[in-house]
Amino acid sequence: MSVPSFHMIFVSADGAQQREVEAPVGDSVMEIAIRNNIDMEGACEGNMACSTCHVIVDPDWNDKLPLPREEEDDMLDLVYGLTRTSRLGCQIVMTTELDGLTVRLPGESRNLLAD
């Protein structure tokens, strides 16, 4: 019996490029990005102390995600280029329902740990 393979798609900030990568259930979008050399820093390693894993969730997928917790909302208030579907990649954990999840990288990020 083979293990199911799940995927997600990262879209470049300008929308010109997209890359489909394996997305194991239980891993965060930030972990998946870093493992696949996607241009995402993840400076605080998922501790919600920075915003360098900011992603913009494709509107078709946004309602399939759990609502952000208050701590994530507070951190999102500090990101550059905030949108209605902005999320922290460290807080989106892959599930079988998210197979095919599409996120766009923002044009710039802000490392609050370096400020």
C-alpha cells in the first residue's frame, strides 16, 4: 500500500511563475516552502514572532482554512502588502482537504526580529 502524495502550489509575487511541490499532511506551509527552496525566510521558525512566512492564499482556498487565531491576526497587522487572504505560512498545516492548496508569495516581507 503506497502513501498518498499531496501537493501544493507556490506562485511568485508577480504571478509569472508557479511551482508545485509535495506537501506532506501535518507539515506547515512554511516548512514545505523551506524544504523546497521556495523564497521564504521563516526567521522565527514558526513561533509567530515574525512575519517572514507571510503568504497570500488563493481566494478559492481561503474558506477551506481554519480562521486565524488572535496571535496570527496581530502578527498579520504588521506585514507589508496585507490582503484579505493573507496568512502566516507557519500557521497553515496541511491536511488531506488542502491537497492542491495555492498560495502566492508577497512582493516583500518584514523580519520583525531584525527591526
